Amino acid sequence: MRSATKFLLRPFRKSDDKILARRINDWSIYRYTMNIPYPYSVRDARKFLRKVIAQYRQRSSMGLHLVIDIDDELAGSVSLVKIEKGHKAELGYWLAKEYRGQGIVSRAVAEMVKIGFNKLKLKKIYAYVFTNNTASYRVLVKNGFKKEGLLIQHVKKNGKLKDEYILAKYA
Ligand SMILES: CC(C)(COP(=O)(O)OP(=O)(O)OC[C@H]1O[C@@H](n2cnc3c(N)ncnc32)[C@H](O)[C@@H]1OP(=O)(O)O)[C@@H](O)C(=O)NCCC(=O)NCCS
């Protein structure tokens, strides 16, 4: 870890709309993720915020999305989706470019994994990673995730079929 930049994980709030749109509207995020539009407008942000704020209030099993907050400003996000209570969920994350390479997401994932195992009582947390997404693969391995498989031509991104790894960690 090269820095002690402090962050906290917190729920999304309505006022995150503009900063969310500004920071996530980035090809380097879009290229490695499946459910994030590009370009990403403030309207996209508001639609997303309505959904995740409602999910948080209802403790929905659709997803738990938390903000990586640095200096009281949204810098990224870490999420558990497709939550099957007492069983498993899928992990996802992104961080704005200017904060990368400081171990922030590795630490955010460690916190989210604790929430998943200790609060949601999950037995398994898994993640899909494009085979060329080395930074994301490192984040998972550093958190004790193990590669369980190579999924060939598993997803289509920009008209191209992409291979991905599935990694998982068990309680
Ligand atoms: C993946 C991502 C979240 C990592 O965030 P981060 O806070 O920079 O991650 P960390 O600093 O905790 O760890 C990154 C690790 O990858 C390594 N890394 C970063 N870029 C790399 C590259 N191009 N090649 C090889 N390793 C790389 C870092 O050295 C570090 O590993 P180390 O601690 O062993 O040195 C961030 O790059 C991102 O938002 N990417 C776009 C969205 C994305 O890919 N999301 C995940 C989809 S599965």
C-alpha cells in the first residue's frame, strides 16, 4: 500500500448526482464494466441514485451499493449485487482515476467483504473480471479471492466477445 489516503464507505445520497456523473463518465471504467453507460449523464446518475437509495432503505436483496467517500466527496463505489441472503452475492467496484494506485479499492473491498460475511451472512462472494483487467484481478487476489474459472467469450462488450475470470472467496 503506497498511501494512507483515508476513505469511508457510506450509502449513496441524492446530492451525489453531479459528482457521480462527472467521475464515472470515463472510458477506463466503461471498458471493464458491463452495466455502466458511456457517456454517462447527470440523468443517468439520478436514475441510478433513485434505484440504489430505495434498495438501501428497503434492505433489498437486489443490491447493496456503497460510496467510496474521500474528503466528503464521492470518489468511487463498491457493491454487492444479486444478493442471495445466507448464500452468495456478486462484488463490483470502480474508482475515479485520480485516486487509483493507492490501495484504496483493495481496502474498500476488504470492508465490503466483511459486511457481506458478517452482516449479510453470505457464504460466498464472487466477481467477474475481464482477463486483461490486471488491476482489478490484483485487488481480488490481495483480498484472498481465488480464481475458479476462465469463461471464454462470456460477454459482449462493444460488439466484441470477451473472456473473463470468475474469482470467489468463502466465509
Ligand atoms: C480496478 C480499480 C478499481 C483498482 O482501484 P485501485 O484503488 O487503484 O486499486 P489498488 O490500488 O487497491 O490495487 C491495484 C493493484 O493493481 C495493480 N495495477 C494497477 N494497474 C495495473 C496495471 N496496468 N497492470 C498491472 N497491475 C496494475 C497495482 O499495482 C495494485 O497492485 P499491488 O498492490 O500488488 O501493487 C480501478 O483501476 C478502476 O476503477 N478500474 C476501472 C473499473 C474496473 O475495472 N472495475 C472492476 C471491474 S471487475
